[in-house]
Amino acid sequence: MERVERHELLGKWKLRFTMAGFHQYPLSSYVNSVIKSLMRCYSEHYTLVEKDGAMLLGWKKRNLISASAWH
């Protein structure tokens, strides 16, 4: 009940993590290429873009979710 789920932009999350003392960890270009290959098997409409140190998964040029690594 106390937890509120909300969707926020990647930039806001990056700022929150940075303010909390976390540092962004680089993503693996190998992992990105494997994911892209797998997604092409399902549909040509999936997109995977690396931007600002995060992976952006999209559908038909619309970003749906982002993933990044922090330590």
C-alpha cells in the first residue's frame, strides 16, 4: 500500500543513483550484440540502442524500457 509505482525518465534515475553515491558501470558490447541478434529472430520491429551508458529496448522506434548497471 505504501509503495507507489511510477515511470520516470532515464535521466532522473541516473541523477538519483549518482546522488546516492553510485557510479555507472559500462555495459558489455558483446552482450548488446547477442541481445540484438536474439531480438531479430522474433521481429524486425524491436530496437536496442545504447545511449548514455544504458540499453534502450524499443518497439517500432518507441523506447519502452532502459537497463543500466551501477556499483
